[in-house]
Amino acid sequence: MVVTRFAPSPTGYLHVGGARTALFNWLFARRMGGKFILRIEDTDIKRNTPTATRQVMDDLRWLGIQWDEGPEVGGPNGPYLQSQRRDIYDKYIKQLIDEKKAYYCFDTPEELDALRKEAETQKKNFIYPRPKDFPDESDVEKAKARDKPAAVRFAMPLTGIVVTDVVRGEVKFGPGQIGDFIVQKSDGFPTYNFACVVDDYSMKVTHVIRGQEHLMNTPGQQALWKALGFGELPKYAHMSVTISETGGKLSKRERPKALRKIIKATQEIDLEKLAEVGNITLEEVETFIKAKTTPDVPSIDAMATYLGVALPEINVVDFFRSGYLPETMVNFLALLGASPGGDREIMPLDELIDCFDLSRLTKANSLFDRKKLLAFNTEHIRQAGKGKLLGHFKDYLKAVESPVISADDKMLEKILEISAGARTLADIEKKSRFLFLADDAIEYDDKAVKKVLLKNDGLAVLQIVRDKLAVMEQFTEENIENMLRNLAEEKQVGLGKVAQPLRVALCGTTVSTPIFDSVQMLGKENTLARIDTALKIVETRPQT
């Protein structure tokens, strides 16, 4: 049976690159009738983020990627958090030491740094100097007595290694190219390379599908696999790198980097207030600005919201909060570095599963084209069934704490119906939120007021519209539309010349749901009240 796995480290939220890795593993498992495992690699205690594991699982479920074994699901090969598997790792570490395939080392960071600098001076690659005689337990006790760290290194075979990769063919690593690497840190936790091998074996993983950046880890992992006597190697497939429009690798650092740039470029920011909204200290804000530290994702998002700036979407949750559908993300990610065959692009999940084949993974870098993603989302919104789209919209409204969430399903269905052609759920929310705000909570955009109300008889037209709406007995979309069109014809102007002043008066901007529907949904009383408010506000503004 085919068994794949996704093994994220909870050092941050689920990046779209990680989501793509999870998706490819899940698609292949489903295509082959196999199993997909979720494993949390949480042995880096210093870098783990408390909220990350929960968010990773939430994001995978939002995408529709359900694991067959893993946290909250269970299975025969658990635990599925590496921090809970130390007794398993210790057993295999002992096996390597007993068989003289690994050895203790007691170097401090300063000593290792000196060795690296010496190799650099001699223009050589740093290879850890393996001792002639391996230290024993008594040496460990002596080291600890002197407060020296005691780690364990794997004695890498001195022969060359060939990695057979589904995507890249045979990749050769020469003798001595990879030195002895640490398999157990001085704190007793295993390193990534060691825990990964032990877990893949004990969880019966048959295929390792991961990013190209892990290719350099593979020879060491293969050597460990053989040294431990684990038998047949899993099959490896290293996916292409996903790059951004700027040409660099799509990185989770883009959001904090963008925020840092904005803060530096903005004058007179209250850093103490920024620290407060970010739930971090002033010192942490200052070190972040100097690029010495990076706060947790919620802090970055909170500071960006406070400053009123939009950061580039990088994590899956960012795209959710920007109003993308999960079907869009799955469709788009499934085609990054993988050819479905033919000229198909917009595809439902069952087709993506049916056409997924490791032989169709490409070597070339894949571009994360945001314009294409937006086009995909527009099409998926158009194709979504009413019930499914309503469910996605309600989830989105709840997540962003929109006032629109107060509407009943009938009203929300109406909003979705009149929002045909919308690119994102965020666009729909933005255009309709004015309907659910208090009349005195409308904020009038200065540019909209100057361009629409203070020019070309905008105020006079608005007053006429107000008078006609006030005497309208049947407040229906049809009557509202007829009134506005007749007024435009009477004044011999385009419909926009009479509709836009009304739109600005109702929502404060020049963008909203279709004006006839907007007026009808807002209701006569609120419509008249907002027109009156707008007329009063602009009375004190100088005309330009």
C-alpha cells in the first residue's frame, strides 16, 4: 500500500509551499488508494510557536486535506508528535552507538565555529574531524562534569551515495562530500534528519514527496536508513521550487519584511501603541525593526491591521482572510510544478486526483502567479453551488468579524446573487458591509465626496433623488431603477451621474453592491437618513 506523509515543523503558520507539499502527498495517496499521514516535527523547542500546530491542522482541514493517521485522528503508528516519541529515538541512537555507527562529541558552539573558520581559511568545505577512537559513556560523564555539551554524530559512510529521484533521476554525491552530522542534540532531542528516518520507517512510509530544498538531506537520510537496517528505501520525489513574481523563492519572511519596510517608511509611529496591539514588548518591536527578531504571526497581523496596511498573502490563513475559496487554492496549488495533461486548468477535486501522477512533476521552477490565482478564484466563485458558496461566505465573515455576519441566510444569498463576477469574498464583503452599519457609522471618503458630491451638481442631484425616494410608495428595485433612469433621461446625463451621488451618500465610497438592490435592501428609512447625513456633512466643506 502507498503511504505518504506531511511533516511540518510548528515554527510558524502553514505556508503555501507547505500546503502544496501536503496536497501533493494527499493527492497521490488518494490516487493510489493509499494512506496519508500527518506528523508534527516539534523537536525544535526554541523555535516552536504555540499556535502553529493548531493553525496547521485548521488550514489543512479548510483545504479539505484530511489525514488518515495523525494528531486528533490517531492510528497504529503513533504518537504523531515527535516530542512524544523520544523513547523510540533513544532506542535507535543506542543501536547506532553500540554498533560503532555513531559517536559522542563534546564541541561547544565556539569550538565548532573555530573549526569552520579554519576550513574557510584553507578554502575547504567544512567536514567534522571524526575521532580515531569513539568516546564512551565515561567520556560523556567527564564532559558533563565540565559543563560541556554531549551530542551524538552519525559516522557517515566514506563511499559515494546515489539518490534515485522520481523527478530528477539519479543524483550523485561523492565520497566525503557529506560529513558526520549530529543525530541527537545535547538537549537529548533528535535532529530532523534522524527523527525523519526513524519515523518514516516506523510509520511505513513508501513515498517521500517534498520540496527540492530537502534534496541535500536525502543522502544522509539514506545512509542512516541503511545503517539502521531498515531494508528497502522509500521512493523520493523532490518537487520544484515555487518562486514569487519578483523571481525569488516564495518565502514566509515576505510578510514581516513588508511590515518592517512600511514601519521604517512611516513617520511618527507610536511604537509603544504598536507593541500594545501586537501583544509584544517595546523592545521586541525595536529589535523587529532592526531585523534581529521576528514576532509570531498574530503579532505581525495585528500590527499591520493597526497601521491599516495590507501585507502579501503567504500563509494559507492569509488567503482565507483575503476571501479565497479552498477549492481555488487546491486547484491552483495542484498545478504548480505538475502538469495535468491537455489544456485543462479549472478543475474539480475528483479530476485533480484522477490526473495526479508523479511522472508529471516538473523540474523547472513554478511561478506563484497571483493574477492567475485571482482569475481562478473568480471562476470558482462563479461555479460554486449556492449552498457551498454561502457556507464559505459565512465562514469568511465570521473570521474577519464583519458586521455582515448579522444578516440572515436569505439576505446573504441575495448579496451573493447580486455580486456576480466578484473576484473574492473580501470584495463582496467590502461592497455590502455598509448595509449593516449604523447610519452614523458611515465614514465618507474625501476623494469620493469631492469627485461626486461637490462637482457637477452632485448635491443638487442627490437632493432631487432624496425627494423622489421620500414619496415613493412601493420601495421596490424596479421602482427605484425606473426613477433613477427617468431622472437621468430628464437631465440628459448617464445613469452614473444620478446613481453615484446616491451611492456615496449611502456607503461613503463609490463602490457598493448594485445600486438598485442596495437601496431596496437598505430600506426607505435608512436610505433617507443617510442622504440627510451626507447633505449635512458636505454643507461645511468648501467646493473645489
